[in-house]
Amino acid sequence: MHRTKLERRLSDAHEQLVRARTELAVLDEQLVVVQEIVDDTRLRAMVAETPVASKEFEEANRHAAVMLQTRTAVADRIAELEHRQDELLDRMVVGPG
């Protein structure tokens, strides 16, 4: 593979990695808030013992679960991008082969 093509792919991987890391940081911040909401709604559901309070807790808990799945997917994507970036760097340093 030509060096310019490798450099372009490396640049693309780096840009995707930066975006994914930013997305992960935002998700982590949001998860803190969502987890606080889950804790609050769980406490309210236990104290109130009403169907509405229970439903609010269930909805908050589902929302947190979806966010955790999203976070896991983004973290997996980061690992893939880091691996791709390492492979491209190896190709640039070592050369084809």
C-alpha cells in the first residue's frame, strides 16, 4: 500500500478515534446523572409504593440500561479503532509484508 494511502487511512482512523473518545466522555457524564435519577426514582418508588412511582423507576432504569449498552458499543469501537491505528502505524514503520 502506498505511503500516502496509509497516511490518509491513519488520519481517518485518528479522526474517528477522537470523535469516539469525545462521545464516550459525554456518555460517561450523562451516565452519572442518569444513575442519580435511577437512585432517586428507586427511593421514591420504595417510599411511595404507587404504580406511578414504580413506572418512573422502571423507565429510568431502562434508560440507564440503554445508555450502558451504548457506552459499551462506543468503548468497543474505540478498541477497534486503536487496533486499526496500530496496524496502520506498523505498516508505515515496517513496510508491506
